[in-house]
Amino acid sequence: MPPPPDPKGVFLNIPYDEEFRNLYIAYVVGLFQLDLVPHLASEIPGGDRRLNRIFELIQSCRYSIHDLSRVELSVVPPAAPRFNMPLELGMTITWANLNPDQHTWFVWESEPYRLQRSASDLNGTDPYIHNGTPEGVLRELRNAFHRDSMPSLQGMLHVYRFVYNNFNAILLRNGTHNPYDRSVFNELCMLSRILTDLIRLTRPEVF
Amino acid sequence: MRKPIYITAPRPTLEELKKQFPISKASERAIQALADEFKAQLSNREEAPVNSIKQEKRRKSASAA
């Protein structure tokens, strides 16, 4: 058996593409504002088989968010459906069914009722609908998780906008165009946490 | 209606996060600069209503005179 999961850990199963950048930033910033810790497959160092490493990461997190809003044909030829996210969701469901006290998973979508068509086996699962907007992601994070000390949606959006406006500088500093690069993700996480601390100290009324 | 998950786990400490998400010294300095800028933005937003109250008082006293 693997060690017990981190009770603050949230595995993010999201598409790694440029169009998803704003929602990715919203997930990371929003989770830090709820004092949870996001994890991405890109964090895992090389070596072992990728799928094994992803499974270990899922096992190490108490929660996971599976965003199926972009399970579609790739734009770049040859057009192929994007199976990574449903594959990782399937692995997670199996793990959670075998170990219900160790893991809780959530499905996120951009449109209501789309999940019933794309994955009818998940009927009975209520997806969180973010409408494809950062505000929707932050709103749904607040619907999925509750803490005694919760920031307001406005406070969360304020931090999100600041991080989003400075994101290109983070990419530049890390010498990459890839928002999901490990070094970029690490910097995004540390910045999100420090800004959360700041807004908590200086504007306690938003908490 | 779904009930949200009630989180009781303690906040992750900064030290804990630094180990999980290691960044370079240059990135640390850049984040600090951004944090200072964010702090300045927050205090400007805080001061704005106070300044407008002061301006309103000045305007009223000037018109009374």
C-alpha cells in the first residue's frame, strides 16, 4: 500500500494546451486560496514509466479534479481524440472505489449535459460546470471545497488577474513558452501562495 | 444538491511548499518584487476611499467658506 495521501493535495487532470492557460492559472491560484496544494503530471521527474508515475501522484493526493471540457479532436493533424484525461479519470475512479477513504474525485466540464453525451457511464455524477471562464473555475472551487476561512470570489479574482497579467514574465524568466513546464508551475505555485498570504494579511475583509 | 467537502487539514507552511516547489534565487527575487507590487496595489485600493472622504470634506468646507 502507498503511504496515506496528503490531505491538502489535489491532482489536476487538465489539458496541457495554450488555450487552457487562463483556466490553468485559475485552478492553481484558486486552490492555493483555499489552502489546498495542486499537483500536475509535469512535476514528476523522468525515469519510471510515465503512467506509473502519474498513478503514484494520484495516490499521493487526497483529491483530484478531472477537467473534461476539452476532450475533443486535436486541431493539429492527424486529428485524434484526446484520451489522456479520460484515461487518468478511469485510473482514479478505480483507485477511489478500492480505497474510498483515501481519495475523492471531481469531474469538471464547461457545458451542462455534455458529459452525459461524451461519457454516459458517468451518468449520476454531477460535474462542476465552469462555463470555460476563470471566474467559473473559482466559483466552482468554492462550491466543491469549504473551509472555515474562505476568501470571497472577488478576492480570488483579484489575485487571479494579477497573476494572469504577470504570467508572460514568468514564462520569459524560465526560458519557455510552455505554461505547464515544471519550473513555471513551481513559480506559479509559490507566487499564488505568497499573494494569498498578502491579501489575507492586508485585506482580511475578503476572507 | 452536492455538499462541498469540508477541509480541515492545516494550511501548508511556506517551508513545506518551498520543498515541494523548488525555485531559483532569481525567481525568488522576482516573486518578491511582484509581491511588493501587489501589496502597493492593495494599499492604493485601501487608501482610495479615505482620500475621497478627505476630498469631500475639503470640498464642503471650501463651499461653506
